[in-house]
Amino acid sequence: MCTCALSFWFCNKAHSIHRSFVFREPVDPIREGLPDYHNVIPKEKCRDLSLMKQKLDSDKYTTVEAFREDFDLMVDNAIHFNGPESGVSVMGNNMRAMMYSLVNENQNLPNWSSPGVKKRKTNGATSTGGGPPKKMKLSV
């Protein structure tokens, strides 16, 4: 239900930020030479921007807070595995600050979903109360 424009915009923007490359796809412990990665970060707690984008596209986030929790988990995993002073952790914290800033600046937009908002059909496209149709392309 959380198909808010800001979350879509952030995921698209986050993918275009050069320093976000570490977070764009799931960690591949074999390819990246990190054989103990899943001993430190369990698979069920792994998050990355591509997974978050999939969850946005399929309306898995029912609130903005759920999106924020996944984003925080992604960054917290990076800090836990790499250490708080690592370059990866610094990149993650910078992206987190940007996401929080965007959320705080835009929390009163009319297309923010809320738990009580029901989906409705509009010309064959699913939409939430004040938001764009589900599959509508948003320009950045």
C-alpha cells in the first residue's frame, strides 16, 4: 500500500548515487570473498536497494516506517559487518541521512499512504487514495 512518490524517488535516486554501489544488490559472500558474511548477518536480515525496490513495486510496505526500518537494517548490517569507521558504513550513514531528510521534508504529501487507506481501481490501475497509479512512471 505504500506506493508513495518519495519512496520511489528515493530508491531511484539512491541507485543513481555513485557511492550507493555497495547497497544496490545483495551481498554475494563467495564473489566478494566474505565467507563468514552470513555467520555475522543472517540471510533473513539481509537488505539491499534492489530488494527494497521490489518490495515497493509489489506494495509490500504498508507504511513509510516499514520502508525506513528496512533501510535502517541495511545500513546497520553494513556497520555491524564492516565496523562504524569503514567507508561502507560512512556511505550507508550518508545515504540514511539523505533518506531521513527527504522523509521529514515530505511527510505531509497527499500521496503518503496510511494504514487506513484502501486501494481503489482507477481506469484499470490500482492506486492509493491520493497517490499516483501503482505502475505509473515517476520522473525525477
